[in-house]
Amino acid sequence: MTDNMNFQGTLRDIAYARSGDKGSNANIGVIAYTEDGYTFLKEFLTKERVHEFFNGLEIKGVKRYELPNLWALNFILEGALDGGGSRSLRIDAQGKALGQAILEMKQEFLREYSPPSGRK
Amino acid sequence: MIRIGNAQAFWGDRNEAASELLLRQPNLNYLTLDYLSEVSMSIMAIQRTKDPHAGYAKDFIEVISSLTPFWHKGSKVKLVTNAGGLDPKNCAKACADVLQKASCHGLRIAVVTGDDVIDTLNKNPENPLYHNLENGTPIATVLNRLTTANAYVGAKPLTEALLNGADIVIAGRIADPSLTVAPCIAEFGWQWDDYDKLAQATLAGHLIECGTQVTGGISTNWPSMTDIAHIGYPIVEVHQNGDFIITKPANTGGKVSIETVKEQILYEIGDPNAYLSPDVTMSLLSVSLKNAGNDRILTTGAKGKAPPTTYKVSATYQDGYKSEGSLVIFGPEAKAKAKLCGDIILQKMAQAGFAPERSLIEAIGAGSVVPGIQTNTGSETIECVLRICIADSKQEVLDYFSKQMAPLVTCGPQGTTGYTTGRPRIRPIFGFWPCLIDCTMVTPHIEYIDI
């Protein structure tokens, strides 16, 4: 079903994105350009893969929501912002870079990644 | 059909946007201006400690000045804004002064208060509704450091003000989309339980509340936009049945497309089936977008249910100070050198007895903005920005820190530059305390000033 997707590069080739903040959580919306792209994302862009990709941010958990009518997925990265806005020491305290970051995800990572055993 | 535009996404957006928008779209019925992000209330609290009459967005007064020529020429445009911040009454007085001096007679200002709930929280700190929504901590733990507490009030008081003839509605904390919902209800006479229509209006408000973010700003494909120096501000054309077209004035830069609209729909949302606002609980799962001409997107299908019986509260509390300093490092192994410089600063602070409670060293340009992700950028960078940020509850620790950056110019790695911006500033930290309050505990109050 999704194997005939000729997707060789990064997520940027099949989707666009936008991130924002909600307190100490960040949200990232990922939107496919085409319906085929959404089918691929629905299968492969799991919350485990997103959690692993952003491991450097010490996230507490990831929630994932589907918006099939918009070919979009919404991810909530819990605790991604080190206290958020005023409290965080990070340069990107409000997660403005996360949309561009997720689009760097390589297609091999999406097809081949499996979460380590024991990770919920 | 009514036209509602937005000319302020946040406090810091362009003061000229309002007059520019009105010049290009003279038939605009309503203009919303959004000044209050999560961080703004903290800034206003700081301002208020220096000057008790300074707890509102002063830039709004400049915007009012810039619009007086339009009202003189007979424009009927109405403003709905949260520029009142922590002090809507003084904001309104300052507005009234400007309008009076400009002889803009016949205008009515409405001042909406009641969102300030800090006294209510203080009276009953054991109430579980006031626990921190993110971690369940009771508010008693920060009560003596609480600086602000404001409920996200909805469209009802704004609508009442408009129906009572207000031309300028100045409120404190309001749920951002409610700035757009209120004009819709005032014009179309929808009932408060016409939830699908309220959901559509809430979606319209969500789309325009961030100004240029829906007209090409921060779009994934931003470089492909036309005339990006002059991105137009957004307008929604809302119909009686709730359907709306989102667009921007002709001959402005940027773009309104299905892509730009989808990106803004996804901005800062949680569960798309249950977007909570004080006016309605909205579902985005049957929203449909259609091209309706150049830079015109027809938006339909948002669905609604009853809103929650609690308001979300945004409270802030004093939580020490923070400061950040930066230097540019040029040369091989720039990233490693930057890290060493950061370590040197922290060592010196510890040796002087001023080890900070929290600290972070970043090498900007060498993978620190989003740590740990693999990108396509080439090999090891030859330049980066050392950024070091510290936080502590004692100001003296930050005072000591502020003097530690400059010495690296003579004792740090060769190729250290970018040091001319002066000593790092020390800023108070206002911790964010999200909680809830029962709707029955919040009573909005409206006063009027006639010019």
C-alpha cells in the first residue's frame, strides 16, 4: 500500500509543518501535500518515532492526533520546552524551530526505526 | 456578510499594520488586535511594579492615534482588543485622551474588566481547580509569589459592549478567538447555543489572531512567497450561516492558500476534536477548505458543543532571575571551544561562591537550537555563537555572571568576537501557572466612555 511511495529524501519532500507552544509543551502539526503522503505518514510517523527523533529535548511523552480531513497529524511533545516561555533557559523556549526540525527526518528513519524494547 | 481583520498578532507586532489595513480595506467592519501572549502578562507585571498605571499595552495608544484620521473621515470600523492587559481602565483613559484631543466626537469606548481573579485565588488556595494543570501542584506553594492571575473570558461581555454601541472595546485577558466571535454574534444575532456557528467563528478567530501567520508568515515555503517585505494582514468575510472566506487585501505580499491556512489551523492546538474555548468546544475534524479565488479560501465545517464550565486561568509567579550572554567563536573546532568557554564561566562562578541554580551552554550554529536531531548540514562548523544562560533566585549571582563574558576576549580562544553588545541584562523570571476557575466565580464588568 505505501511501498510504491517513491520517497527518498526527508519528510520535507512529502509534508509541511508548523510548531507552537502551550506552556511547557510544544505542538507540531505535520501536513501531507497529497493523500498518498498522508497515508504514508499515518503509518510511519508514529509517536514513538517522533519521541526518538526529539530525544535531545528530554520529552516526557508524545501524544498524537489525526486530522484525516486535512491530511494532517498533530503531535504534542510534553515537557519539550524546559518550563516554557519565561522559565526556559533554551534559546528556542517557545519551540518555534520544531516544525522545521521534524521536516529533517530522513525517510530511512521512518521506514526502519523500531523503538527499543521496554519503551512505552 | 461582515469583514473582520486582524492587525496585531502579539505585543511587538507592527504598530502601522492597523492603519495600513484600513487604508487598503476601507470597508472593514471590525479590527481585532491581540496583545496578550503567555509572556505578555509577565512583562506588564514588571511594568506595573515600576509604574502602577503602566499595566497595559502602550503601543495600542499609538495605533489609536494612527486611526483618528479614518474616524474623522467617517469610517465606521470598530475595534475589539485585549490591549487592556492588567489595567483596561487606564488603557481606556489614555485612548479617550487621544480621541478627545483629536476631536473624534461620537465614539464610544467600552472597558471590560473582571478577568483578574488573583484575589479569588488567594481566598481559597486549597481549591483543586487552582492546582497547576501541568503537574497537579497546589497553588499554595506559590501563593506568596503570585504576581498575576487572569481568566480567559469569552465573547459574552464583548458582544454586550458592541450591542450597546461601543466602537472600541478594550478588555483584559480574553480567549483570543473570542475577539472575532463577539462581532459575529453582535451582527448576526446567533444564539449562545448555536454551537456549530460559534465553532466556525472561533475557527475564524484562531486563523486571524496571529496576523501574518496565516497570510504567508512563518510558512514552510516562505521564500516562495511574493513580496515578503509587505505581507498583508488577514481578513475573514463571515456569512450569516457561519461559513467564511479568509483572505487579505489586494496588492499586498504573501499568500492565502490551503497550505498557509492548514498550517495556522494546526498552530498551538491540542486535541483537534476538542479545542476548548470559553464560548464553545470546537471540533476541527470536519473542516473543509476550498479555493475561492486568488488568496481566498472558503472555510466550512467546524462543529461545536457546549463550552467547559470552567475558564482557563493564566497566572504568573516570581521565580528568580535569568540572564544570557553570547560571544561569537570563529575557527576550527568552534563548537568545542564554545563549550569550553561556557565551562570556564561556570567554573569561575563556582569558585567565587556564585554557582547558579540552573545553567545552559549552547553552541548556536552547531546543533544546539534543536539538540540531538540529525540534519543534512555538512561537516563540523567553523563558526558558532556561544550562548550561555543562567537562572538563580539571588540577583547577586546574576550580577556576578554579567561580568564574566567580556574577559573571554583576552583569555579565551583566538577568534572570539561579537562582544560589543554590552553586559548581559538581568530579567526577572515569571513562572507560568495554568489552572482553572469555575465560570460562576468570574463576573465581567463593562463601563463606557463617550467621547
